[in-house]
Amino acid sequence: MESLIKIDHVRFSYQTDEENAEPAEVLKDISLEFEHGELVAVLGHNGSGKSTLAKLINGILRPTSGVVTVAGMDTSDEEKLLEIRQHVGMVFQNPDNQIVATVVEEDVAFGLENLGMPSDEMRIRVDQALHAVGMYEYRNHAPHQLSGGQKQRVAIAGIIAMRPDCIVLDEPTAMLDPQGRIEVMRTVKMLNRDYGITVILITHEMDEAAQCDRVIVIDHGTVHMDAPPNKVFSHVDEMRALGLDVPQVTELCSILRGAGYDLDPEILDVSTCVEAIAELFSQKGITQNADSGSK
């Protein structure tokens, strides 16, 4: 099966405001493919090019050179842009900038109205999208009365009502509190798992990236790493050199390994970490008394 999204030797430069200045190259000969049903995180420090990559995938930007194709369609073909954006939807970090209506269900219906969809079909899609993100009971609410996490889920509902093959989320939790982040990530994972939607998640949150199937690290406009999260985050020193963090569990294991404890560098989740530490204690003959806390 052909890849859903293919990025083939793509370069992208922004024009600068300075007279006679050379364009600033942001992406440098990037080649990537995204398959149907993948859940992918894209990491990189500020200015690395990850948000530019997201906009190229959606056809908001066009490559300076190279080719981006979505479902076999070239994003540089203006006549195909509407169809391309029906295959790839985009959610930005500030939900307030995406909400255009004064009632939740009307906001979700906005894109469908622009397509001229019949009202009966629109009603079905809006209800299904709101159910999918857990916001159906708020369908008649005013968006400005919702929390940040709820607003972002409404924005996601507006995209999935279009039934895209892929959703690109550009730091969707950056402006949210911890509970809002949990709500959005739960929704993202459900859409990928239950609906088979390809998700490309641009994020600074390493614990979010650890929940994905694949992690791409962009550095100075190039692909520095592209591997499962346990492989990427096992390179703790390399990630730090790139100006990036690692998940807290990975950080703890790294500290313990530095202290001489033999722990797997690819541990990512808390339960596995607890089991590994308990095994180390057992090997050293250390037991924990639940009542006294003594050895």
C-alpha cells in the first residue's frame, strides 16, 4: 500500500525582511513517510523546523524544492488543495484561534457547511464527532464557557467531522493545564486506536511523545532520529545535547544507571520502572516493610 504522506527531499526557506538577504532555509533535504494508522510524535527545539513541516503536510506551505504528496496528490497543485485538506486536518495550539461560532455544535459544523454538505448528513457527522471527543453533552454550550482542554477537543471534533485520514496537531496541549493535556491526549490516542486516524503530534511534552508509536526528532532542519520512543529516549545525553528533555521515568533510570544500578535504558512507563527497581532490590536482598518503612 502506498504511504499516506510522503515527503521527498524537501527543502523550505522563508524570505527575510532584510533587503538582498538570502532566504532563511528552515528544512534541509527532509525525506519522511507516514503510513495509515500511525501515531507519530515530532520533537525539536524552537526553530528546528517542526511546525514548518506540519504546515507543509497540510498544504499551508509549499516546498521550496522537493515534493510532498498526500494520498498521492502533490501539495503544490493548487487545484488539489481542498481535497488534500479533506485528507489531512490540522489543529493548532491555541483553541481560541480555531473556534469561529458561538455554539459548540455550530463550530463543529463550520467546515462541513463550507463544503455544502446536506443538513441531514451534517447532523450525523457533527453528533458523531462530538461523541468521539466526549463533548456531545456540551453541544449547545458557548465555547467561551469551556475549559482549555474542552475547547481543544471541540477544535478536534471540527476536524474529525470532515473524516480525514490524518490529523496534524501542532502543540495542541501547549496552552493547557495538566488536566487539559490529559483530556486531549486521551482523545488523540482514542482517535488513532478506534478510528484508525493517522496522528502526527508536534509537541514539546516528552511524556506525550512517549505514548506514540514513533518519534521523529528534527534538529536544525534535518531528521536527527526516527525510531520507536524507547529507542529515541534511551539516548539521554544525545537528547540533552539537542536541547530536549526525556520523560521523567527515563530521567530517573538514567540517574540510577549513573549511580551503578543496572537498569534497562529503554524503560518508558512507571509500572515497568517500579518492577525493575523492585527486582534490583530483590537481587540485593533488600525488602520493604509496608508498616514500618524499614529494611
